[in-house]
Amino acid sequence: MQSCEISSDSTDDPLSSGLRTHRQPRIVVIGAGLAGLAATKILLKNGFTDVTVLEASDHVGGRVQSVQLGNATLELGATWIHGANGNPVYHLAEDNGLLEHTTDGERSVGRISLYTKNGVAHYQTNVGKRIPKDLVEEFSDQYNEVYELTQEFFQNGKPVCAESQNSVGIFTRDVLRKKIMLDADDSEGTKKLKLSMLQQYLKVESCESSSPSMDEVSLSEFGEWTEIPGAHYVIPEGFMKVVELLAQDIPSRTVCLSKPVRSIHWNYSAKHQEVIPNSGGSQRDDDDHNDNNHGRRPREDPAALGPPIYVECEDEEWIPADHVIVTASLGVLKQNHEAMFSPSLPEDKVFAIEKLGISTTDKIFLEFEEPFWSPECNSIQFVWEDEAQLEQLAYPEELWYKKICSFDVLYPPERYGHMLSGWICGQEALYMERCDDETVAETCTELLRRFTGNPDIPKPWRVLRSSWGSNPFIRGSYSFTRVGSSGADCERLATPLPYANSTKAPPLQVLFAGEATHRKYYSTTHGALLSGQREATRLIEMYQDLHRAETTKPKMQLRSKARATWGERCGWSPGCSRGIREAAEDTFHYSRQQREDDLMFHWF
């Protein structure tokens, strides 16, 4: 794998001409998921050669995890390409032939994600009865009408009433319960079934949103999430193929696996640092960045200029950098941001991290030797009749299975065999992750027997499940706008550090990418990919601007301006004597050449 080299005489190359006389900017990308790989790919294609990717796990892909199980490729993480029209993930897959074997049944235009649009969903109650199809369709129409109402608060600027507590779940339950109870044509038994189906629909919606409950999802912001038009696509060979396409032009030496980061020391206060090599040899050359021999903790040296950032890894290695692109999940930021950033993140960014929501949505795959479901059945939906009037659908650990909302039938059987995929979210998903495979298999079998009324359903002969909540490098599936948060918090999370009004520090030291940083496409693979491209483009455009400034102004003028800027940082004005200026500069332990290199790079 090779990066794309750009000709040095290209006027569009941010690193050409004068800038090539100075060292390359050192860029560290934290995380090798879709956002990190997308950022790295663009940086390399635009001539940045000193790029290092640090991935905490032992594989690339982040929350994409395709697993081969027999003849089938199962997705423990990202599964669908959500929308085709203008979706970069769709075009990447389509242009590379990944959708050639996608069947018509694997193209779904429905809002609720299923593996197939063919067949009929079987809504089964906990007493083993199937709810009539016409009753399900009637309720589904009612539910979808209220769902459309939830979109209007953001899209049409409708005020949110106090009774809803700005919650999608509370609003939806309140409106639908009133509609159901006021329907004079329904019997009490029918009303109870509809109220029970409402609870089941909200469980499905929670899995879709990756929220513990729809009661936690903001009603005023719910309509900002934007759905790309077109069908949802499944990639038969696995979503990992998209990851491989992004990674194929990235040199293997650029990506460091099993390399968790402990802390990012940005705006590094000791600008006069020396790096002690790992291997006991002489200090490495700055240009030799991708040899993965970066050094241990820096030590003060009055004659050396250190970089603005050091990335401290768990293995005690300290990696110098000019820019760091952080693609860690919102779950990791929530748990680790205090230890992960030194100095601490600004207060408004911390508030954004704390206010935005992320939870766990897990899948449970069950493989059977023979199907016990009928050929037209595309899913088994669990409707608990005794939950019709409940307000909170939270369960103790021993009842975690009650949060499983459904099992989808994977189609076509020629590809997947006889396979079901179950869904569970929230704290109950974490409870499930603590169980062993045997317990999960037995519990799910009992559920299926109970709801279908078929006591002869055999145990599955194979079980596979995800565990995103307990994964220490992920800590959740994807983000949502929690009550009290907004899309503006996504933008605050995405804002690079230091902030633009901090004129005394090198710009764009710490940049943020990942699905949670995309205001309209959070929770999606295309949102993650676009966010990585966005942050790489920030850096590219900055260096293009610096290159244009260098090539359109006399060099002496540039150097003079650079020294004046540095002088202001050191505390002297252009009218000061040379001795005062040099004394002020010496206080910062800058050597002349290194100072000029730094200024030419950052401050033209």
C-alpha cells in the first residue's frame, strides 16, 4: 500500500515549494474506525507523509465488525448503508462492486430497519398468541402518524409543551394512549393490545436510537437527524469491505494496532523539550516519524524546541505531534476525558460531552438447524401484555431478557442459513453481555417458546452476540441527542482546540471526528466518514492558506512578521532593543533556527 504523492510543482499542493524546505507537520490520528481511516486517507492523498494512526484494539474498523459464521457474514456492528442518494458510503460500495449480490429483499425502504422487506412481521404476546395482522397494521398507522409529529418540533419550530418533558417517549406515549383510549370502536381487549404494542414499538425505537429509553431522547431535537433518501442496503460480503477500501492505500507502517492512548498533552507548556529514544540509541530525526520509535517522556532542554503536543500511550511511549485528530467514541470521551486531555478540555466542550447521549444496542444471533418459523415470517416481535400501562421500561438484572424487542429472520436462507437476529439495548444489554453463551441461548429459547406458543423449539446450535457496552475502547454503540442536549452540542464537540480566539497558541492542535460530531448524520457510518474527511480538510486548507501566504509575500516580510508575532508572545514589542528581545526569547529557551521553523510553519 502506498500513499499518493503529489508533484512538488503543483500549485494546489499545500506542502510544495517553500514549505518543503521545512519539516512535514506531524499528525497523529487516534482511532482506526471509519472516521480515522477517512481522515488518514485524505491527508496522505494530499501530500502529508508524517501521519500516524493509533488504534487501541488489535484490528481496524472501530464499530464495524463483520464475522464469518459458516457461509454467512454477520455484522456485530454497522450493518446498513442508510440511504443511497449522495451517501458517500453507498457510492464507495457501489463503485467497487460490493452491492452486486445484494438481493431485492436486502434493499429496504422502511424506516424501521429489517433484513428484508418481504414477508410479514409476527407480533406475538407473552401468552403465546399472535396479534391479528389487520390490528397490527391499524396500530402501525397510528404510531407512524405520531412519529411524524415528533419530527415537527425541530423541523417546523413548534414549541414543546411542559407535559412532554421534552421527551420523545413521554410525548409519544401520552398522545397515542389518548388516541387509543378515546376510540369508541375498540373493545377493552383491543385497547390493551394496542397499548402493549406501543411499549414494544418504543423498545424498537430505543434500539434504533441506541438509547436506554425513548424517554431520554430529546423531542425538540429529534427531527434534526437527517435521513438520506433512498433504500437501506446490506453488503453481502460484510461492511468490513468498506473499511478495507478506506484502508487499502494507507501504508501498514502508518497504523499502530494495540496502541491505546493514555493522555493527549496539548498546548504543551514546556516548549523546550528533548525526546529520549526508546531503544537507547541517538535521538531520532523528526522526519522519521512512522518508524514507531517515537520516544519516552520528554525532558527539558534549554536548546531544543518541542512540539505543541505529546500523545502519551499506555505503553509509556510519548509521541510528538503538531496536530491530533481524536476519533474516540462519545462513550470513551464520557468515561475518560478528564484523564485523556492535559490541560483539561474547555468547560463548554465537557458540557457537550456530558449532555449528549450514547447507549448500547446489541445483537444476538441464533442459528438453528431447521427453521421453526413459517416461510412468510420476517420477524418475531415480543409484545408483553402486562406492560400496557407501565411508564418506565427498565428491568432488574435477572429480567434483562424483557428488553429484547424482537428477532429478525435473516434472508436469504441460501446465504444465512436458518438464522435469527435479536435486538436489545440500554442497561439490559450490558446485563446480557455479562452472561455466558449458554445462558443467553437458553434464555432466548425460552422466550421464543413462550411467545410463539411452541414448546418444541430446540435450542440454537450456535450463538453469536455483540458486546459494545463493555468494550473498553468503544463504550456504547452510537450517539443520540439526549433530553437537554442539541445539535449545537455536536458542533461544540467537533470544534478544534485551541479555540480560534486563542491567538497565542498554534492552531488546530486537537481536532475531533466521529459520528457523534456530525450534527445531521450522527449515529451513522456516513456521518463518521464525513466527519473524518471534514477534519482532514481543515488541516489541508490551513496549510494551503499558509502556502499561498508564503508564495505571495516577500520572504523577508514573512520572516519579519513571524518574528513580530513571536515577539508579542514573548512579551516584547518591535520598538524594544535587541538585547531585550533576545533576553525575552531566551526565557522561552528557543534556538533561532527552530524558532523560525516553528513560526514559518504556524504563523507566517
